[in-house]
Amino acid sequence: MTEQKATNITWHGGSINQEHREQLLGQKGVTVWFTGLSGSGKSTVAREVEKKLFQLGHLVYVLDGDNIRHGLNKNLGFSPEDREENIRRIGEVAHLFTDAGVITLTAFISPYRKDRDKVRGLMKEGQFVEVFVDCALEECEKRDPKGLFKKARAGEIKEFTGISAPYEEPENPEIKLDTKQQTLEESAGAVIEFLKEKGIIKTNSQDAYSDDEKEIINKRLSDLGYV
């Protein structure tokens, strides 16, 4: 993909900045970047964290790899160049969401260290939280929730991460999860605790809703199949 740069453009700021939006929302904008092999549990943990944060009264949104390829990145394949562009685009989107004060959870294999580091470079200090969802290839292949490993082994999928394409593990992630040993509750809880420790969410977030409001929210989540 040939990179083209826009010309004759000017950045326009406003009188409302990220700090103002964070004060309104009662949280800090952050990108929590889940990375790991297919089948490691990235999306599952991200969705559980989303549910828990929502129940605590926070504005949170998940950017999921498969979902993004249905729209924004539907014209990209899985070559190294397209993978790089895939992460570049989602990094820019996550940056905007973070500036808006949203707690943004991204679930992408994002196999290349340099691409993840470029996204980190877009953010201010503390706004990018890398979560390495560590799960051995053998375990991921055993789970194979989408049947992708089976297809990759049969040669039906080319450049599949972990089989015919590389995955570069994070060297110093803020959080490391072991989804073979940890339960879903434990994995999500570790992320929530980190966000509390860093002051991204308030430690008394559990008081954000009244009991009646919590009942309504839990009912809605139940109707959606989340609880």
C-alpha cells in the first residue's frame, strides 16, 4: 500500500480539551491494548472488562479486530504491509477515542512490536496500557474457537500468525495475563485493578449507580447475553 500524505491542512483545536471531557465523565481517557495469538482470549477478556467498567458507571468501548475489518479496514488483507496499516489506522482511532476521554479497549493480534510501539507513541505518558494475553500456541490451537488454526495447518489460510507468520511478544507490557491459568474473572479483575491503581477510574466507582439503576443495567446486560 502506497503511503500518501495530505497537504495544505491545519489542525483546529477547540476550547474544550481532554481534561474537560475527563472531568465530565469522571474517568481518564486511556487505550488498553490487548495483544496475543488468535484464541488467546483477547476479545473475551476485553468484553468482560467492558461489562465490569460499564457496571461501575464508566464510558467504555471495545475496538475488536474482526469488527474493524468489517468496515474501516475491510480493504486490508494479512500481508505484513496490510497488518501494519491495519494497526496504524486503529491506533489513530484509539488515539481519538482516548482524547475524547473514553476508556478504549482494543483486541488485536497486532503481531509486530514496532507497530504497537508506534501506537504508544501517539499517546501521552500513561495513556497506552499494553496487555499481553499470554497463551501458548498449543493451547490456542487446542481451543481454536474459529477453526482458523485447522485451516492454517491445511494451508487454506496464508500468513497466519503463529503458524506461517511471526508473533513478537511484548517486552515490557504493563499487564501480563495467563489465560490458561487464570479464570476470566481473574484476568478481567487484574485489568480493573490496574486502572484503579493508576487513577484512571475511581476506587469508589462501585457507588456510581444506585441499587435501582444497577438492577436496570444488569437487566439490559442480561437481555444482551452478557450476564
